[in-house]
Amino acid sequence: MTRIAVAGALGRMGTTIGRIVNEAPDLELVGGVDLAEGTLFGEEVVPAARIDAFLKEKRPDILIDFTVAAAAVENIKAAAGNNVALVVGTTGFSPEQREVIRGAVEGNVPAVISSNFSVGVNIFWKLVREAARQLGDYDIEVTEAHHRYKKDAPSGTAKTILEILDQELGNREKVYGRVGLAERKEGEIGVHAIRGGDIVGDHSVLFAGNFECIEISHRAYDRAVFAQGAVRAARWVVGKEPRIYSMQEVLGL
């Protein structure tokens, strides 16, 4: 039985993950951490400041983290220090925070870290990569849409799209929205973020050439797709060598 704790346990993603873990016959939910104390399907949720004591007491095999960047860095350090494997879906890390995470994880615990745990999005990224290889001379526009409460923009998934495009096409100028006189420059990539309502997550990449356009898109209708992917990664990461893994590796892509 794999023991799982959840960071951000009382949030929308944390609650969804908790439900999936609680219903799984091969997993055991041992509680979690959040800004305040509470319960998650009958298990204790403690304030994040007490995470080290919580991990020592509950001894989970895996901590699944969907919080915010600053909190996630501290959670990752605590988990690595207590030999707890990680699944991290938090986004918005700075380059400096990524280095801190790498230093905490590498050689200590296995961790799956991804900006998106949806199986469909990981296939979407693969398709974007192939399209970029073939359509590098087309104009490219990236658009993402999320609910009104999302804190970072562009989304982590959109940033991964841009990383893929840079890997295939070289570092191109990014234009974040357009206003006024905004004639397209050769080779630039337009990036657009939409925030409103309860949109779970929409992403699209437009490759526009003369006389034709190709658009690759993914739309999530329920955040359960991200939670299910995170739980899939949690099952996979048990017993792996201590380093950072991607969701692409989990899926064998």
C-alpha cells in the first residue's frame, strides 16, 4: 500500500487528488498540509509551517504538491529531507527556485515535476514539437485560457510550449499581447493569456502560413484529468532512482 500526503490539501486540486487517492484500493491517504488546519476525507491537514513534523509522524511514501511556487519550494525541501518522493504540479517557479529544487531532489529522492499532468496535454506537447520541426517558417501564436483565480500568466503549460518551440526553432522573440501599432515581426511568437469564469484549461498553438493554417489545441473540461495524471505519476515514481523525472517519462513518450 503506497502512502500519499497532499500539499495544498484543501484547495480545488488537493481535494480532487485526495478523493482519487481515498477511493483507490492500492493507495492510502495519510493527510496533508495547507495554509490552515482541517481534514481531507477524514485525515488530518496541518498548517504548512508544521510540514517537517507532519512528514516525520505520518511517514508518507509520496508528497503530491499543487500549491504556489514559494510554498512548493519549502515543501519539496522538507520532503527531500525526510526521504519522501515527490509529484509536483505547481507552476510559476523562478530560475533560482528551480535550482533550489534541483539541489534538494537530485541524489536524494525521486520526483516527477511537470507543468501539466494531463495525458492529453503531454501528447499535445509531442504534436507541437513535431509541427514546429516541419513548420518553422510559419507564423506562430500561442493562446491559453484559465479561470479567473489562476495566479500565474502565461500558464506553466504555455511556458512549456514556448520551451518546446525554442528547442526546435531557436530562441525567438516573444510578444505578450499586442496593442497599438503591432505589425508582426519576422520570426516572433505571439503569446496570449485569457482569464475568466471557471475555465479549467485551454491551450492552442496556431501555425499560420500563406493559404493555410494549422491549429493544435487541447481543452480540459475537469481538473480531475490533472489529478488522475498526478496519481498515475505517484504510482510510477515509487522506487525510482533519486532524480527529477518528467511526465513524458512516466508515459513512455
